[in-house]
Amino acid sequence: MHYERFAPSPTGKLHLGHAFSSLLVYNSTKKNNGKFLLRIEDLDFQRCRREFEESIFEDLNWLGIKWDKKPIRQSQRFNLYTDVIKILWKKGVAYKCECTRKDISKAFQNFDKNQSLSPDIYPGTCRTKTINHDNFSVRLNIRKAIELIDKKDLFFFNKSEINTPFKKINISPETLVRDFGDVVIARKDIKTSYHIAVVVDDSAQKISQVTRGYDLFKSTFFHVLLQKLLN
């Protein structure tokens, strides 16, 4: 069965980009005799509002879009995300980070241009630190993570235009290290992250094809790494 999803965050009303994306996904599922799934990505407790969620339902109904299963809410799935982060701890690819934005900004100022990292990538300040308090985020040690997977599995298929064929995009380990570095996989406040939640939920919902805006396209590279790391 072919599954696709529309996954808005209820931090405001839907705009034209959301409408286009939802119709694109809906039409694609119909073309492939698949199922259209709705997921509410409401991890941002400070900005997400129930009235915006209700507005999403109303707007999709107005567009003539019907979802085929009961919508899931990420705010109700924290236990699943926590379990996955525990798996990454057991694999030895996670570590605690106590850095604030100010700390990271200061590290950027002292950035060594001879390193193989972009100057806006976290430099690994806490990678070897021992942190004994609870006010920390969790980062993925990207180099260790890459060592655990078959590099030949780092690819996905993409098309940037509706009526064009899919093209295979290979992801090089060097690109992951240079462009992502040690990404936060569990924030200090919610103990998970967008990356973990999306990868877990796409797997749970058996998503066949993901439609996302260009602003999130690069996230696909990191999500593929997480998918392979978590089997």
C-alpha cells in the first residue's frame, strides 16, 4: 500500500504553500491508489494552539481533502521518541551537550578555518565532556553514526518538479559531517526533536513518499542517516 502524509504544525493558520502541498500529496495518493494520512506536528508547546489545529481541519475540508485514518499528534507520542533516543545511546552515538547559543556563538568566533566543517556547524565542544546535571540537550555524534552503517545505503530518490522523473541522490559522509555536524536529537525543553519525531512517525505510518518544501529539503539527508542507523 502507498502512504503519503501531510504534517502541518498548528502554530498558525495554513497559508497558500500549505494548501498547495496538501493538494499535491492528496492527488498523489489518489493517483497511486494510496492512503492520505494527516499528522499534527505539535511539539512546540509554546506556539502550538488547539484553535490552529481546528483551523487546519476546517481548511482541509474546504479544499475537499479527506484523510484515510485518524490523525496522530506528536505531543502524544513522546514515549516512542524517548525509546528511540535510548537506542542511540546504546549504540554509543549520542552525548550530552550543555552549550547555550552564546557558548556556540563564541565557539564560532574561534573557529579554525582549516577544519573540514562549515563555520556555522556545532564544533563538538561537549563531545568529550562529563555532564552531571539535567539541563542538557542530546546530540548525535555524526562521525560515529556514519561508521555504523553501510555507506552504500545513504541515498534517496527525489524530484523537484511534478512532471519530472525521480533521480537518485547519493549522500556522501563528507557532506553529512560538513553540513550537519553533531545535530541536536533531543532538545533541553522537550527531550526530543523534529528530526527524531519525523523519522519515527514516517516509519510508524509506513510513509512511501515525502513531500516537503525546499526549506526542509536538506533535512532529508540527515533523516536518511537516522533511518539507516535505526534500521
